[in-house]
Amino acid sequence: MNRLCAFYDLIRRSRSAHFWAWCGVIIALQIGAPARAEVRQLGIDIPVYWYADASDTLTLNAFLSLPEEALKTAPLIPSFGYSTEAYWLRTSLPAALFAGEQRWLQLGPSFVDRLTVFYRPYGSDSPWRQKEFGDHASARDNDLDYRESVLILPPPPTAAGYEMVFRLQSSSTLILLATLSSPQEFVRSATLDT
């Protein structure tokens, strides 16, 4: 409160030109401040393609070999209501989203039974990295000690970025909330949430 009163006292006592000069300095500092890293939401900002596996027998390779026509586009956040089917989702994260830095992929919601994430550099023949999340996962492969699941992705080795596949299965509502952000933006957002 004292700082606010001191600010108003400064305005009252200072000459008009002096006051406007200080306002200009403050505005210039705000404009010149580095912009916050963008937050990208899968399904809204990044296209996601999905397939419902009614038989629950599909493997990663079988999903990847499906024709493009068999996949549907998620127009918004991928949400499928209550279903006993397993859902496979595919997306790519171009290197431009990383700006040469690591990105944190927050995955949720926390009540999903099983969420398996496969990823590798886009178009490479390298083996898929696999992470398990969810209430019924045998091991929680969280890269961060946080209440939500977080996957830390290093900057991609090529400009093509990463290709990612998600396998989602749950006895409750099926939804994939996946947010890609810089570590700084993640911490800022997590601080506001608590």
C-alpha cells in the first residue's frame, strides 16, 4: 500500500512532462520484455488423428499401418465419452514448436486408467520410446514429480520434429488433455493452479 501511495504522490508532485517520460519508460520496458512462450493444446492447436479399436487387439505397428482414410480428425480436444474401446491417436510436433529448447508435455486427466505414449524423431527408423501413465499403469513413467503426468521432450534432432502416438483406455470418460509448453510457462501455469 505504501508503494502505491508513493506512486500517486510522485504523480501529484511531478511535472506533467516528467510524469509522461516515466510512463514512456515503463511502457517501453513492458514492450521490450521477452514474450511468453506459447502453449499449444493437442486437438486445438495441433491436429490429432484417431482410431477406435473395438477389438482391443491393435498393436502399435498395426495402428501405424492403417490407411489414412481409416483415421478421423479430432476437431477439438480429443474426447470420446464413456467407451470400452481403446483409442489410438496420432500427431506430430514440428521442431518449430520447440525453438531449439525442451518442451514439457502435460498429459491428463489424472483419472484415465491407461495412457501409453510412443514417440520418436519424425520419419526416423529409430525405435519408439514408450511411456506409461494412468491409474492402472504398471509403472508411472512421469518425468516430473507432479500431480499430473508430464513428459519432458528434448529439442528434436531434425527440423521434422517428433511423431507421437497415444493409446488411451479407461473405464471412465475418455479424454486426452495434452498441453505442450516451455518449462517456464509450465511452472507459471502450475503455480497459478495451486
